[in-house]
Amino acid sequence: MAEYFEGIGRRKTSTARVRISKGSGTFVINQKTLEEYFPTERDNKTVTEPLSVLGGNRSDYDISVLVRGGGVIGQADSVRLGLARAILKMDPELRVELSHAGFLSRDAREKERKKPGLKGARKAPTYTKR
């Protein structure tokens, strides 16, 4: 089996395990092509952003992704972080470019839990004096 570099990305409730290796330029997410899994241009662009750091030689790498949980945007962001971390393991000299572009910072925002006696996390029932 070929040597690969792995990166784990997380966002909201989704987790992505990204593996990058030398190859022919295939991009597979959960046994589907990139275009099948993320059909919208916005999500497609989000996922492939870290590859711009590699330059024009994107077709030299095979990328395999397993992503679970969350929604479409959370999954796209988790794949982006995982891909950036895998690229960093492959070539540590790209750290400055990846971090300046903001690909290495994890968005730690999570959904706040509902509290007892409230309608949501913070919304309280309407106050009535009488």
C-alpha cells in the first residue's frame, strides 16, 4: 500500500478523516466523487481551498475522505481542516501559508444545550406580571 498522510478535521458535530497520497488526482469522499458528494460550487470550493497551497500540481495526489455526522456545511468545513492538516504532515514547510490562509484554525463553535425552564438555550417564556 502506498504511503499516505492523514489529517482529522472537526466542525460542529461532523468529523472527517482525510488521507492524501501520491497518485493520479482522484478525490473520493465516502466512496463518492467530490462532485457527487458536494454538488454545490460553494461546498466544492470550500473543500478544495487548501489544495491551492500545493500550487498547480493537485492532480499528483489522491485524496480519500471518510466524513460522518453533521450537515453539509459542517462536513465541508471539517474536510477542509482535515485536508489542511494532512497537507501539513506531508510538507511541514507549508505551515506559514496554510495558517495565513486560515486553514489550520478549528472553528470551535458548537450548539448550546437547551436549559430547563427555558424555550431554547436562552429564550425564556414570556413574563406576565399577573
